[in-house]
Amino acid sequence: MTSDPSEMFQHLVETRRAVRMFDPEVEVPPEAIKRSLQRAVLSPNSSNLQLWEFYWIRDPGLREQMGELCLNQNAAKTARELVVVVSRRDLWRQRRAAVLESQIEYFKEAFGEPLTAGQQRVLLYWRRLVPLMYTSGFGIADLGKLLVAWIRGLGAPTPRQVTSRHMNISAHRSVALAAMTFMHSITAEGFDSCPMEGFDSRRLKQALSLPRRAQISMVIAVGKRTPKGVYGPRLRVPLESVVFEV
């Protein structure tokens, strides 16, 4: 095995596949899941709000239900471990408060008190802009934000994705980044994974006792692949069809 970081990552990316059938005789050490979850939460995310949750299915009763809840997919039925990745845009207030507290403490420890005008301006992002972006006002505020963005955009480059619906999309983007980190980590640990979007979201939310506003992004199955676990070759359209130099 090469020690070159680039070649190591290339090998990891080429090795990772969406595996549909796992070996029932090969256990996944809990430490491998724990390390992968610890790595997942280091992923980049919008405004550092970390609007994600990860439910590692350990309860035997719930584990038995997961195959049916995931529409009887082989990946779910044969997985040795399952992690449900959840988007929690509804928690933005709590996460914003935590980020603000952490940022203020960092400024104080690194630079002393009182906070400078420049540091206060940095904090304004979470104090004012984040609430503005995440508040919908039953849709009225969203309409106002769209109008302001349109007017401002007539004369200058302006963010257009400003509504609470856009923030929901943003939260799922951050969740997807974390999920990919988790799956790459699982590959680095010597195991395989499969992200699944096919599941009964209502029943799965009930099984996890999730609140109404929580949204399940995907379920990730983990295990050791069998020879039949990869259904076919990795097919990709030509690079020139999707990558453009401009």
C-alpha cells in the first residue's frame, strides 16, 4: 500500500461502492462506526450550524424493522449496522446559540476582552443574518426576502436563495457532505456502505420518535460486501460531459 496521501485517497474513492448485499458472518467493530461518526461531524456545513443528527440503530427490535421500513432492500436486510442521517433545520436557533457562544469564547481566549469592533461585526452574521435567513413568518417574510433580493440584484451580485425553503435545501446539502465523509471513513476502516433513499419516512420517523419537522435524508447500511454485493460495473458518463473549463 502506498504512503502517498493522494494515491491513498484515490484508492479509497475507487474502492467505495454502493454495496447491496453484506456478509452476515462479518461483524463491524463498534469502534469503526464511532470513528466514522466522529469524522462525519467534522464535515463542512452551512454557517457552521451543524443541522444534522445521526441515529445509529442498536436496538434489536428496531433493527428487525429496518428491512421493511427500507422497502425490503437487500442492503438494509443484510447490513450489519445501519445509520439514519437526519436533517434538523428546525434546530437552527439552538445550534446558532451554541456557535455564538463558542465564537465569543474563542475571541476572548485568543485576543482578550473587550471584543473589538471587527469581532462584533463577525458575530453579527449569526446574530442578525442567520435569523433573517431561517425565519419564514408563515411565508410572508420569505416573500419580502425574495423581493429585496430581486431589487438589490438589479444593481449588484446578490444571493437569490434566501427563503426558509432554500435553507431547508442548504441543510440537506450539509447533511449529504457529512454522509459522504462517513461513507469514505467506513471504506478507510475496511468495510462497505450503501446510502439508501428508499424508505417509509413517516414510519421511520415514528420508530425513531423524531419530531414532525425533522427530515430523514438517507439511511446508510454498513457491512462487508459479498461477491454479489456490487450489482455491476461503475458506470459514469464521460468526464467532458460534466466537467467544463470556463
